[in-house]
Amino acid sequence: MADATVNLSLAQVHQLSADTLIHHGLAPEHAQSIARVITAGQRDECNSHGLYRLISCVDAIRKGKVALGAVPEVEDVSPAITRVDARFGFSQLAFERGVECLISKAQAIGIAALAINNCYHFSALWPEVERIADAGLAALAMTPSHSWVVPAGGTKPVYGTNPIAFAWPRPGKHPYVFDFATSATARGEIELHRRAGKKIPLGWALDAGGQPTEDPQEALRGAMLAFGGHKGSALSAMIELMAGAMIGDMLSKQSQEFDEGAQVTPCHGELLLAFSPKMFGGAGAALGAERAEAMFDSITSQGARLPSQRRFEARRRSAEHGVSIPEALYKDVLALTGC
């Protein structure tokens, strides 16, 4: 028999998210910005970034790690660089405060960067790069996390799951988007397997003794693996350097130490880059856009799918029919407010 589910409209997902966070003392502006990304994750059937994330958000709040009313501070560093100090609040509001500066600078000079410091970051990166692509810009985003991932050939964690996301604007169509962890899977996927009582695939993680495991509980006690061996490991190191050391923020190792065993959402920095295809392409910009579309057509015409295609299909379904939430998860979320 299929597991019981609860159907919710997107408006209900957003309201439930905001109400839960406000109930636990989070400032309304922060609660609304987080509710938007949680609703987007649930809408696109990215279940590990949907309502499930409320559990970890509330956990971080209850443990006193997050500044509940932090006011992000925007600094105009240079014609190309904007910095936002999240002041140890969640990252979403800091992104919203800085993204318009990033966009306007990239449109003016062709390339720009947004560095977010001192933020608690838990969400997917695709909502952020999609926002930038909506302005006609290509976008790249990356962030470290906690040191859960071993380097290729090693057995001790050094890197975070270290996601990277990219978006390419396609006027009149959904952008080309990918967003993935440089670990073999997102940590939330392992937790969802644990909650469902399911094994994880070999190749995702090691147990505490450094041996491959299919047990999600042992994986959470042990360490995760990078995707693609040395290739994913090298990308993960790059993200540590670009979105940690370069912007003057913590790497995954320091984020883990800063956590002091609380096991809450990682605190670190984030780097976003925006590029203007029109300015880079100059007189050839229109031809470049045509060539990009021809490449996308050559992919889909042979039956292959573009990254995020399933997300966009889920987005359409959710707008029409709402979303189905596992009943057990729904009850867990309601319990966060005593319901």
C-alpha cells in the first residue's frame, strides 16, 4: 500500500512555512523570504529542499544559532562587486537585499559578483540563479557547507557537499539550469532515505569505519563521497576556495567547528557571479543566442532531457494541482507549532 499523503496548494505551503518560522521567533521578513524558497522547492518536487527543510530551520532557531532579526548590511565594494553581511541570519534575505545590485552591475559592465558573508544557508541554489537569468544574465552560484565529504582517496571529511548552480537565459522559455552538490548526493537525500527506512545506493557514503555503506544512519555518522571521484573532489576544493577563502569567509572545516556540535544548518559564505551575454557577445550576441538554442535542440531532439526539465514539468503540475506531502512529514511540520 502506498504511503499516505496530504495535498496542499502552493499558497498553503507558503503560509505553513511562514507561520511556522514566525511562531519560533524569526522576523517576518526572514520568514517570508525562506517561505518563498521552501515553496519553490516543494513546487518543483525537490523534496529535500521543500517543507522538510523547516525541521532543520526550526532546529537551528531553537538551538540559538541564528540571529532571528538580523538586518543584512549591503556594501558597494566596487563597480563590479557587492558584498552583503548577513550578520549570522539565514541567507535568503541577504540574497534578496543584494541581488538587484548584482544584476544592475552586470548589466552595466558585463560581469559582476555578489559575496554573501556570515549566513546560515540551507536552500537549493537554483532559485537564485533563475532569478538572475530572468534579468537576461547568465549566472553561477556556489557555497561550501559543513565538512561531511572526504577528498578522493581519503577517509576523513574535509569538504562540504558544496553545491554549484548555473543558469543560462532563454527569452520566452525556462532558462537552462543545473544545480547539484559536488558530493555524490545532497545530505538531505540521505536523511530522507533514513526517514523512509530505505537503503542508500553504494557510492554515496562511508560508515564511521571508512567502509562503503547502504545504511543511511551509518552514512550520517560517517562521511559522504564526492561525485565522480577526483573530478568532484577537485570541484569541491574550488568551491571552498572561491566561496570561502576568496570572500573572507569560513571553509567547510571552520563551519563545522563553528557549529560546536549543535548539528544545525551550516554557517559560511556564498558567491554569485553574473554575466551579460549581450555585452560579452557584442555584435555576435544574437548569433551566440541562436547557437545556444541550436545546441539545446540537438540535445532534446534525440530524446535526451535538459537539466531541470523535470523540475519545470513538476512546476506546471503543482501550479494546477498543488503538491502531495507525505503525511508523516506533514504531521512533523505541524508539530513544530504544537498543532
